[in-house]
Amino acid sequence: MVSSSNLAPSAALAGQGVMLTSDIIIGQYLKSGQLVVPADNPHPIRWKSHFVYLKNSSKQKRIAHFCDWLTKRMAEQEAQQNEKVE
């Protein structure tokens, strides 16, 4: 995963990986269909962000598996946080 806001979109557009980012950075690529949001996972920090990858990536199955794992982990973490609050 690339963390630089300048490099991450380029890497995702080149099919080199996935990124977690905001609408501001990748909105144009979502609208054009170049990048897609595989799972609508809310980030713990409440600004709108998306996990995206190249639409025709040859790694779609691996990305889907990773997204499933990420979704489960985020749900587990949210449940743990809710237990601490109660």
C-alpha cells in the first residue's frame, strides 16, 4: 500500500495495488469508472473515504479476499470499541 497522496492514485491506476483515500483525491476516477470501490467500509475516522483498485485488475479475486478480511477486521474492531463504551 502506498501512503503518499500523489503516488497512491498512480499506483492504483497502474494496477499495482489498492488504496484507502477520500473522495477529493479519487472522485474523478470513480466517476470515470477507472477505479472502483469493492467494499463500502466506513473508516473509523468519520470522513468519507474509499478503498479502491483498478477496475479491470487481474488481481480481483485476491483483492476481494482482502476486502472480505478487511471488512471482518473492521467489524471486530468496532464491536470491541462498542464493548469498551458500554
